[in-house]
Amino acid sequence: MATNAMLTVGIRELKNRLTYYLRLTHKGEHVVVTDHGKPIAILHELTQVEASASPEERLAAASTEGMVRLPRPGASLNLKAQPITHKGRSASEILLEDRG
């Protein structure tokens, strides 16, 4: 479970043991990342994203909660539009009549 004190880790240590620190954030820990002793970032699990987070951060959090499904890397998107068919007058005919 999460503790009250935040863990602090330098960039080099974080890089060398990234998986370890990511597991801690998954358990609810907050990890302060430092560069030459100066705090530059805080790592935390995505379910704790703030309302002021970027759209990308909010989408990632929604994905972890199962609210949305993000595309897989390398997956192609089917963006072909399907034609819409209807009976009756065309939209352009109705528009021209309305303008007249």
C-alpha cells in the first residue's frame, strides 16, 4: 500500500531500475524524480490523474479504467466513410428551395 512519504530517485537510478519504480507506482506510491538533487517530476499511477491533466493523460487514465480502448501500436484504422442513402429530395435541392 502507499506510504505517506514520497520516494525520491535520481534519473540514473530510475533508468537502471525503471520496472521496479513503475511497480511501486502501480501499488499507489508516488516517486519524485530528481536531476542533480532537484525535483523535476512525480510518477504516480494513472488513476490519480488530475482534472488539469492533458487530453493524452486523461485518455491513458480512461484506458486503464476500461472506459475507452486505445488503438494498438501499428494497427491500421479503417477510416473509410460509408455512403448514406435516403429516399426523397437531395439536401442541395431542399437548401436551394429554402433560399429561394
